[in-house]
Amino acid sequence: MDSFNRLTQKNNLGVIAIVAIVAALAGVFFPIGYLPIFWSLVALVTVMVLWANFGDLMNLILVWFVSVSCFSYLFWRENIDFIGGISFNITIDRLFILVLVLVAVLALFIGRMPIKPAPNVLRVILVLLAYLTFSLLYSGFSSIAEVRPHFRLAGGYYFPLIVLLVTYFAVNNEPQIKKICWFFLFFGLYLAITAWAEHFKIWSIVFPRYIADPEYGIHWGRARGPFLVSASLGITLVFCFFNNLYLASRTVGPVRSWIHLVNLLMLPAIFFTQTRSVWLAMMICAFLWIGMVRRIRSRVAVMMLFLAAMIVGGAIFWSDILSRDRTQGGVTDPYPVYARLGLAKMTWQMFCDHPILGVGFGHFRDHAANYPQDPTSKYIRFGSRLMEHNNFLSILAESGIIGLTLYLIMLVMIFRHSLRLYRRIPPDASGWVSRDLVILFWILMVDYLIDGMFRETSVDPFNNGLFFAFTGLILAVDYLLDYRSDPAKALESSSCMPFQA
């Protein structure tokens, strides 16, 4: 296998040399006005070939997370109109994921990335994606909603599937897991600093600059981060917090102390989001972590310490927590509750009228406007102009019982894969591949599901991509552990050493 990889690298270096010669000759024969574009494309192809040969695709996935959070359509976009009135925005993160796909295909073609059998859950995801795509094509691309249906389908399902696939094929050794954890440590630190800066209005250190513009996004006055949505920021910080605990348990000395200091910085940042679903996710995930992680010696003591910290924090911020002002705390703010109850009522009416196929993916708002509006109902009044704020109800309304069934099967199968991996890993395994890794994934899954119970997350490509990337990681680890009893077979299927567990 190593000799084959050296051969493919040699051949592709020859391809790069040929490309360089063609690029030089183009300077003689191409019109001068097109040379910058042509040479830029040649440079891009050269970098892609080099990366497919020598680079780690996980690095590209991590860079994509940065691009989709900090360099989205608010940073730069170019609108392209297609036949039939369909328009699509070209953005940095969408161009980057296209490059990611091309590099991954090239790496598979030249043998630098092993071909692995598709897990069963992947087939279910593909069926769900095909069904939602058919639903969108049948119901149309236009909608009165601010978020276009095809944007939701791409950001909520297509991009996460791509990230899952590339992660599944790319992850082949333990150092890659270490790299992922360190990335989310520093990314979480950036988000925490940004949240503090937003809370205290220190706009000079905020990046990207559009975070400081109240005209962009929602939840102005609360910490929103580059996502411009407080829930997205909070849910990501919750995961980064427990990622840091997992990372800290595998470091020693001053580095471990520094990681814990970063987590102390994150806790107020999570509070600054002023989002009840985020606080709920933080509490449930904390109890899950304390109850399951093996390295915690006295669970009762840690649980009591956590409860004491909650009580002290609640006492300090009690007036803010009970305020109806969401920029202070807003726990007693009833209007979002009214809105969600109103949306649930409309969703049930849609389901009764369209139980099998739904009203069409991305078309909840188009049909909600046609249902009777009761001006005396506080629930309908607050929910009549919003998208559905629950993933399960949104899928039920837009894709019917078929779509919801496929979605639930997908979640159950993902959990079953992770549970199978948890049981296969020895309880005393203490490396990067341990039961703690699966617990961290369960933390992310709970985080993701709680978020989905209170908003429509298909508009959030980052958090969808995060959940599906770690799903791909769990699937990859589970697959590679199949070769523990036969290391030679693993070397025949991968140019990288498999996990040792």
C-alpha cells in the first residue's frame, strides 16, 4: 500500500509539472485579459492535487467550520440567477465545500483515502435527503418565508451529509481526534471572547465586524457571535465546554489548568446568550457528563458542587433571570412560549390536512398564512408570522409522516451506532479512543436535540455540520475497530494506522 501511495504521489507530481508547463505556455497563447483568471484556476488545481496527496482532509473540514461561521453570506456573496426564476448566492463557505468535495473525490481516486463500506445509517440519510429533495422539487423553490427552501435543504441536509461522508472516510488515526478537540478549544475561546465583547459593547475586538450591526441577524442585545443567533452561539459553546473537559482529561500540568480557565471564561458567555434552551442544554449535559464519565471519582460531590454553583449563580443574577427583558435574562418572558404554542396548533392543522406528504419542504409559512387567524388568541397572534420553532414539528408539517419517520429512524440508528461503539471500547481505555469520546458525542446529540425542540435548525449549517461531522467520526472509529484483531487487514485498507483501543 505504501509503494502504491508513493507511486500515485509521483504520478501526481508529474501532473503538477505538466500543469505548470501548460500555465506557462498559456502566457504566450491566451489573451492577456483572461490570464489572471486562468492562472488562479491553475493554482487552485495545483493546491488541490497537492492536498489530496499530502494533506489531511480533516484540516479542510475544520477550515470549513471557520468559513461557514465567520465568512458566510453576510461577509461576501454573489447572486446568480438561473432559468425559472431560481437564484442562488455564491458565498465563501459554499465555494469551500465544493473544493472539499473535489479534493475528497481526488483523494479517493488516487488511493490516498481508503474506501470504506457505507454504514446502514448512511443509507437512511440518503433516502431522507432524496425524499426531501423530491418534496422541494414538487412544491417549488419560491416561498414567502425569508429563508428560501433550497437554502434550508442545502445548509440543513446536503452540507452536513457531505461533512459526515468526508469525516467518515478521512478519519483513520487517533491524532486526528486530538486535532479536532484542540480546534474546538480555540474556536470556543474565540466565541467566548466575542460573547464577552458583545455583552460589554467592546466592538473594536469583535470579528467579523457585521456582528456589531443591529440590522443583521436576530437577538440584538444578547451575545450572538458570528452566527448572529444567540441559540447557535450558546449551543456551540455548550459543546465546546465539554470538549474542553474531554481534552483536559488527556493533558497534564499547566496546559490542563489553562483549559479549565478557558471553561471558566465560557460559563458567563453561555449566560450572556440569554437563551433558555441553551441554559437547559447546559444543565442536562452537565448532569449527563457527571453521571457517565468514568474518571470522575466522587460523582455525588461533583453533583453537589455543580448544584451549589447553580444556586449561587442564580442568587447573584436572580433579578436578571426573572426579568422579562431578554437582554437581561428573560426567563419569565411569556411571548416566545405563546408563539411556539401557536405554531404547534397550526402545525397540527397542517398535518391533519396533509398527513402523508406534508405541505412541501420549506413551505410552512406559505400554508400557515392560509389558515384561519383568531385575533383573540394570544398563541396564534404571536406565532402567525414565524417559521415553525421545532425540528420535529417542522418536518411533520412540511414532509408529512413519511419525512418524520425517516428523520426519527436516522436519529435512532445514529444513537445505536454510538451505543455499539461504547460497548466495544474497554471501560479502562484512557486514550483518545475511549468511552469518554462516545459520551462527548452523546453530549453533542443531546445539545443538538434540545436546540431542535425550540427552533428550526435547518437554517443553521454550522450546528448541523457539527453534529453530522461527529457522527462521521463515531462511524469511522467504529469501523476501524473492526480491524483490531487483524492489523494487516487494516493496513491493506488504509495508508494510516488504525486506532489502538
